[in-house]
Amino acid sequence: MTLVTLSDIQQARARIKDLARPTPLLPLALPELPSEHVWLKPESLQAIGSFKIRGAGNRLVALNAEERARGVLAYSSGNHAQGVAYAARALGIRATIVMPTTAPHVKITATRALGAEVILFDPAHEKREAVAARLLAAAPAPPVLVPPFDDPHVIAGQGTIGLEIFEELPAVDLVLAPVGGGGLLSGVGAALKALRPSVKIIGVEPELAADAQASWRAGRVVEWAAADTGRTLADGVRTLAVSELTLSHLRAYADDIVTVSEAEIRAAARRLLLEARLVVEPTAALPLAALLRHRATLPASANTVLILTGGNVDPAVLAELLA
């Protein structure tokens, strides 16, 4: 399977320069790791509060005139939905988004506010891919499907994060990032392994939704049931499985995929809120949770980067984390 290249990622950055802003690396002092420099990559500072604008933006900008006229269709639990809606509004493209009823209300509301039509479905009875396929089949002129991760343009867009990390911190040793469908880890891995082959790339999942770890270890796609993945507070990684495309990237570029508990996710999110003073959603806390739990077994590092994927936290969850 053809993997996304460094050139693809560099082209993606040129395409999305008016949609996605570069985010800084912010230092985080951890008393548990006094000799290690830890840096935060806060994608919560994007206009939609998430890294997803990078991949969605790259996919939409690459559409030709005929494809733009047909509009786009996406499925997402929230952040990809907002990325597609934001890019579609900026480019004058009609957008329809399939979202689960279990998605945080704040994300559903934000997607609608960006001008997209939102179609809700019950994940206990249907798969989002099936809902999207039904809509495509019923449309006289089918819109262009924009998957959340199973697309080379989306992967390349997410990979622009890797370019920025290397340019600001060429001596980066270790990068930890959440992994759901695998698009982010695929793109960041492709970029950084090309620029600094010695860097270690680690994916992080909740114990309750560890389908990517199972797939990476088995060398094949392993799907978890929605009833299982839906148990985690980290709604951004409740995907049922990686794709063949992202698994190929993960097998090529990821050095490991580790898991953390729900209590560790909550504790890490609280620390980021109170110590880093960054509003983050639970998914974004996965890298810090993993660094604190697994530091003894993670690769040695003088410069570690934690990718904070988003800040679109439900107000009720935020109140719980701060309580």
C-alpha cells in the first residue's frame, strides 16, 4: 500500500496555510521528570479547537470544481465534523455531516453553527459508514466522502504537525499522540521519521478502546464493538478500528502503542487544565497520561513532545474534571 510521503505533507502545508495556523511548542515542567524537557503542542489553539482542520482542510482544498459543486459528506464524533464544516464554509462548499447521538452536544452544536447539515444516528444500532453509504446511494449527484482518517490527503494534512515540531525542535527525541483511527499518528510519523529517523513515535489509547494497539500488534485490522469503545471518556478515540491505510502507516512509523486507564486520563486532563492552563478535552490528555504512567519503559528522551489534539470539551465534563 502506498504511504504518504514527506513531499505530500509539504504540499498539504501549502494548501492549508489559510485554514490552519501553526501552533507553538509550550514547555511543561514536570516534577516527576526533572531532567527531561517536555513540550506541549496545543492544537486546541486552532480556529475549530482541534488538529482536524489540517486533514479536512487539505482534502477539501484539493477538490476540483466538479467535486466542489457536488458538496461533501463526512462522518465524525465531533472534531473532524467541525474541521470539514469550517473548511467547507471557507471554500463555499455544501457540507453534510453524520454524527452519533453520543457525540458531545457542544460538538454537534458547533458543527451546525459552522453551516453544515448534521444527521444524527444511534451508534448502538448502526455504523456511521453504513449511514454515509445510504446517503451517498440516495443522492442524485453524490457528494464527495471525506473520511476522518482513511484518506491520503487527510493523513498528509495531519502530518503538517510533524513539520512544525521538527522546525521548532530539531532535536526532538520522542513524540506521544492520541490514536483513534490512526490518521494523526500516521501523518506525524511519516513527517518526522523522514526528517529525523531516530525519533520515537508512540501512540496512546484508553484501555477501554485499544483497537489500534490490538491491530498494530496483530498486523491486521482488529475491530472493537461500539459498546466497548463507547465506555471511555476520551470520545475522540472511540473509533471501532483503524483502516488498512492507517495501519500500514502505523506499522511503518509507530514504535509502540500504549494504553492508559480512565482515572489516568482524568488526572492528566486536570493537570493540563490547572498547571498548563490549557482547556483540553479528555482525548488530548492521553499523551501526558501515558508519559506519567509509562516513563520507565518509554524510550529515553531529552526532548519529548505531547500532541494535545483538541480543546472542545463538553462543559459538564470540564466541570467534572475541575471538581
